[in-house]
Amino acid sequence: MIEEHDLSSSKQDFVLAPSPQSSFASPDQCSLEKHSRSVPRERSLTYLWPRGRSLTVTRTLLLLASFASTRFAAIFICSRLLLQNCTSLVEIHPSLGFLNKLVNLNMKYCKSIESLPPFVALECLQILRLSLCSGLKKFPEIEGDMKSLLELHLDGTSIKELPPSIERLTGLTMLNLTDCKNLLHLPNTIGCLTSLKSLFLVDCSKIDEIPENLNGMKCLEILAIGGTSVRELSFIVGMKNLQYLFCGGCKCLVSESYKALASLSNLRELDLSYCNLMDGAILNDFSSLISLRRLFLSGNRFVLLPESIYQLSKLEILDLSNCRQLQLLPKKLPYSLQEVYAHDCTSLKDYPNQIKVLESRESGVTIVNSLNSSALGVSPSPLSIGVARTETELMNLSVTHEHTEGKQVDKVPVTNPTFLDQVGSLSHNKNGAYIYNSILFLILLVNYC
């Protein structure tokens, strides 16, 4: 139960407060919901309960209403403050910066908030979520100890810069700045975040330079800079623990910058899609990328791939989709390669517009899918699925797929048990015949298309 104070004829502050006799379903959560009675506009300041009253049982405060302003005068013991979707909240009282027991602050989609008070005494805060606060133009100064903060979500905000005092967040492991389209640059002090493991700058389109001291982040494992205006990658040299690098849509990268990739021996996934790559732009020697498993090069402008790509001894997925000028695949592919996506590679000469299964020493088979978009609307009827009554017959099954234009696409032989694992599961019918699970196979085929 929530006690509602009728202030329709009063000039006092409008107050929402739990009744002294109320008992919460859980001692860890107090839910305050907005009542139907309208709040006088002239009294915009809203207190969550009467001043001077202490909520000793409150650990989580969940606000589901949309208020104009909020004051946190008596919730020093609150550990979780959830204000998400309070779209009319325009002001936060300075007392927020002194909630020294607060662990989790969630203000996601408080889109009317333009600023926050200084963070003075938030030494216990671990998660700060300001995602989609589109009105937020400035991140507050960090004046106190915030070494406990692990995650900072600022994605979708309108901030133009981060304060130099961000260097105080020495325990931060994840910084999300995705879609901060007004962000102009990163402060040099960001290099002090030595515990950072994940940094997301996707679609921060105004950022054209990354501080060089970012290479001091020895713990960084995930770096996403896709959609930025970054021109150089020299800052990644020295990131020995980097495992995932996403540069998709970085059209301003200069050719020389790709040499920095050679230092990333632990890299597992590399996305260089739609980076305007041309022949000779990417590495000619892949021998140093000994851990790479997934390589995304879709939407680029090269005609040939370097033959040295076979040096990627652990590569499993190669995405070349929409590389419309690509004419030939390398003669020698990595033995570990399982899937080559070449959809809409309309200039491809060696595997034009087909699904091809190649033998591979380690993975068993490599599936090359170069079907063009005109084949995407294929109905189940053109798909011919073989049926076998013994495992020997099963090994000789084939699948035929027909193009929507009437051309037969390359017949796909099933010659290896590993292929069965990739294509779908087997079921045993009542007559003892092994058959493909056609639904799973069709799903796989659509995925490859």
C-alpha cells in the first residue's frame, strides 16, 4: 500500500510515501506507483516520502511514475534505485550524489533529463545506466571515490564530451558510448581506465581520433568503433588481450593503419565490413593472427583476397557478402574453414550463384554460399531432400536447390558426417529409415542465403 497525500488545496510539496503500517512482499524491494490523481503543475518538486522518515527495510526503490523532479533526502541506505522510463523527469536533486550505499542506478530512457549533479559520495556504485537519456548533454564531474563502478552505460545520450575526472573510474570494466552522435572526442585521461574490458563507440560518427594511450589498456577484450570517423588504428598496438575488434562502417580508415592488426595475436573476431577496402589494403601476411576464428569483410571493394589467408589456421567463418567486385576466392583456404558467405558477390567467377561443398581436412567440409539475392525467395518446393534407409546410403545423399529463375544450383553432395551436424539433425522414422529433418535443413539453407 502506498499512502497518498491529498494536496489539491495545499501549497506543500507533493509527497508519495509508504504507509507506516505497510508490509512489503519482499524486504528488498519497495515499489512506488503513480496514483491517478493529478499533481498540481506548480508543485513540480516530488519527494518519494515525507522528509525525515527513514525506510530501514528499503534496499531497492523502483519508481514507475513520470515526475518532473525528484529529491533523495532520506534514502542513504538504498542500494538499488530504478528510475527507468520516467520520461517527464527533468531534474535530479543534488542529494543523488551523496547516496553512499547505492550499488545500482538505472535511469534508462529518462529522456527529459539534461544534466546530473556531481558525483560526490557514490563509493559503492557498481552499475550506472543512463541509456537513451537523449536529453542528457553533459556527464557530471566525478568528485569522490568511485572505484567500485564496473559498468557505465551512456549509449544514446547527447553528451559532447566526458570529463577528465573519468580517470577516477579505475575499476570500470565496461564503457558503453554507442550512438552518442554528439560526442566529439575522448579525454586523454581515458587511458587511466586500466581495468576496462569492453569499450563501445559504435556510431559515434563525430569521433575521428582515439587517444594513443588507449594501448595501455592491457585488459581490453572487446573494442567496437564501427561507424566512427577514425582514420588510424595505431592505438591498438599493444592490446595483447584484445579478442573482438569491430570496425564495420569505418570508411575513413587509411590503408597503412591495417598493419597494426598484426600485433593482435589473441584476436578471435575481426569485423572490417563496409570499410571501403580495396586490393592491397588488408594484411598480406596473416601469420600473426593465430587465434582468429571469424573474419567479416562484407561490402568491400577488393577484386581478390590475399592468397596468404590460408595462414589463418583457426578461421571458421569468412563473410564476403556483397563484395560485388570480388572475382576469385583464394586457391587455398584454411583447413579449419567451415563457412564462406559470399551472397551477392555478383562478379564471382569460380563459384557463381550457387551453394558448393568443399572438402576440408580439419572441419570435414567447407560450405561456400554465393547465392544472389534473387534466390532468397525460394519456397520449400524446389528443395529436394534425399532419403536413406542405411547409414551407408546416408553418406551418398545429395541435396538439389533450384534458383527462382529456373536454373539448377550446384548439387550438394553429403560425403562427410560432419556435414550432417552442420546441416541439421537426423531422425529415425517408424520404417527404420534415416531422414533429414527438413525443417532444420531449410532453416539452415535460408540462413546461408
